[in-house]
Amino acid sequence: MAIERTLSIVKPDGVQKNLIGEVYRRFEQAGLRIVAARMIQLGQAQAEAFYAVHRERPFYRDLVSYMISGPVVVQVLEGESAIERNREIMGATDPKKAAKGTIRADFAASIEENVVHGSDGPDTARNEIAFFFAQSDICPRRR
Ligand code: GDP
């Protein structure tokens, strides 16, 4: 067990449905701390680069269109096992397979429009945090 940081995104459908506060409430209730946050409108090239790992997948174009369809809120979460903890809070990619009480089970419309993103491992977390935030954007908690 270790204190980790992970990258989280409230995706365009989550912002549209006014779920920012609800998503943050779940993070905070689980003991995760938000140490950086920002709302942004992703551009095509930025969304393509963020999801480059899925370039060859059949849903890549749709995924990029969805991610630029409206603003997103990006945040860095910090806490004990933050990467895995966030994945548990989000639930499985496909809301039909997501455990009861998870964000995706409760709010996702489909396997694509699934409200939130969360890094899937330590290397991804490091790269994804650096994709959106400079070191100076991150605010260590002192109290
Ligand atoms: P995640 O780590 O749970 O977000 O899942 P992945 O990394 O596998 O996929 C990234 C994102 O692509 C998902 O969160 C969905 O928004 C989208 N996605 C994944 N699988 C599918 C699919 O089979 N069809 C469509 N249309 N979108 C998908």
C-alpha cells in the first residue's frame, strides 16, 4: 500500500449531466484528495494524442468525437492506492458490467459515454498527469 496519484476526467457526458459535484463527492467520501483540477475543452489533436493507445481500435474515431463534444474536467487524485481505488469507484468500462453503486453503473449511458476516465496503472498515471498538468499545477496538501 502506498500513497499514489492518478489522473481522472469527468467526460463530456458527465459535465453535461451536471455530475461534477457528485463525482467529486464520491472521490472525497472515499478518502481521495483532489490536488489539481481544471475544466477544458479538448481539441481534436489533443484527444487523439490522449487516446493514442486505442488508435487501432474500431471505436477510436467515435471516442475522439465524444471526448471533444463538450468540456471535460480533469483532476489529479491523491491517496492510498489511488489508482485502484479510483478504478473501483468508477466501475467497469461497460456500465452493464459495472458493480452496483459505482459511478458508471449509476450514471453511464453506454460503454462509450461512461462519465469518467481514470488511469489504469502507475506508468499511465504518471504520463496522463503530465499530459494535463505541470508539476507547479499540483498543490500538495499541508493541512
Ligand atoms: P477505461 O479504462 O475503463 O476507460 O476503458 P478503455 O481504456 O478500454 O477505453 C477507453 C474509453 O474508450 C472507454 O472509457 C470508453 O469511453 C471507450 N470505449 C471502450 N470500449 C469501447 C467500445 O467497445 N465501444 C465504444 N464505442 N467505446 C468504447
